[in-house]
Amino acid sequence: MKLGISSYCLDREMEQGKMSLHEVIDWAAKMGAECLELVPFAFRFDDKETGKIDEAAIAQVKKQSRDAGIALVNYSVLADFCKEGEALEKEIRRIEHEIDIAALLGVKRMRHDVSGFRRPQGENTLGDFERWMPVMAESAKHLTQYAKSRGVMTLIENHGFFANGCDRVERILRYVNDDNYGLLLDTGNVVCVDEDPTVAAQQLAPITRMVHLKDFYIRHRDPGDSTQFDCAGSWFRSRGGKYLRGAILNQGDLDVYATLSALKHAGYDGNIVIEFEGMEDARYATSVSLNNARRIWEEV
């Protein structure tokens, strides 16, 4: 098992010009991270207008990670296949392009969503899921076959309010039914659909290929300054109406000990990366979260 962080933890630092991706890599290695997930929100490896891949930038990141002794283990992008006709084909081609980037980065795994995480609440029903499930799954099936030819395994993450929850995620995985398609289990995101992270870890460990480890504060009454979708530090709402906010790992309301114990005793030995999205200083919060994860994994 390798323990590390997602570059997403330090998005604010990169967006504000306080850190570059190269500084994030060196900082993560200095903090003892063994692996790093790349999430191209505050940076990108292609030209925004032309789509031309910047192979020199990719080569530089690969060299720096090797020199720092930190493995690049995953590349995560957003996607939404709840579309029809040309719009769906365009989205599939976009993700094929992202797979090409992942292959050039040399990562063995890549997460892409299958639906938008900001779908309106009224469109997250079981009926909506039944309507779109074959479209999402067929798109994922096509993409994992494309990715296999590039040496990349694709992953679904339980993300947002639609393609989330144990049963829905497992249904998509079973529909795709390809050994190149697995699960990135986000131990915090399950509370977005009001499920128990420990139960999810127990149930989904056999099909989990990577883990996002995070923590949330949970409140049952409005704490103020809440929105429906802003998960970048502010309070937001679960599908059932609870109020959630990102927390430093093991300082929030989730039972991190029980979740890590469930994964460990189920025999999970893949990569685990911290995904911090709270209000605290990102470097401080990520370093404390990483240390807590390491200590708890050893104790459970």
C-alpha cells in the first residue's frame, strides 16, 4: 500500500500562484507522501484552445516525480455522459484525449466521472438513474477499451449525487464488466448520498482499485453560509439535506478508524491518497491529514 496525496488538496495554493505543480510534487515528497494523484484543475497538460498536448511539460513532471521519489499513480478528470447525439460523442472524444495524456504521463490508472456532480437535485432520482445508466455505462465501456490499448485502467469514483452510493456504483461496474474498469472509492463522498463510509468500505473493498481518503463535518441544522454544490471549503448539502463541510482527516465527524480498519481487514493494499477540501490552510491541513492517515493505518 502506498499512501500519498491528491494535487487537488493544494488547488487553492496553485490557483493563487503560491505554489506551482512542481513545488507541489517536491512538497508532497518532503511531507513523506509515497504517491501523488494529478487532478488538472489548477494546471493542464494541453493547450486550452487547440488541445495540443504539451509533451515537454509532461516529461518535466515525470522527471521531477522520479527525482523526488514520488510515484504518479492516477490522473482524475470530470466527465458527463448524460447527453445525447453529437454532444455525447464530443464528450467521449474529450475523455479519449485525456486518456492519451494519462498514457503519456505513465500513470497506470485514470478516473473519469460518468455524470456531472452538479446535476440539479430533482434530477438525481432512481428513475433518472435508470434512464441514463446504460448510456453512462456504455460510454465507460468504450473508454476503458480505448484506455486498455494505451496501458491505462479507468476508474469510476462515487462522486456527486447521481453516480454515487454503493448500489448505483456497483451496477455501473457490473454493466461495464471489464477487468480494466474498477472503482476509486471516495470514503467521504458516500455521505453526500447519506450512506455510511464504513459500510461502503466493507461492501466495495473487493472491487476497489484506489482510495480517496477524506473527512467531513456533518450538521443537521443550517450552520450558515451553505450552498447546494460548493464543496471547496464551504458548507453544502447532502442528497438528504444534511450540511457537510470538508475537514482535516480525523478532525471531522467521520469514523476514519473504522473505515481504514474495514479496508485493511478486507485485504485492500492499493494506493490511498488524501483529498482535503476544507477551509483550513491547505498545506497545514494536508500534512496533518497525511500524518493521521499513516498513524491510523498502522494502529487499526
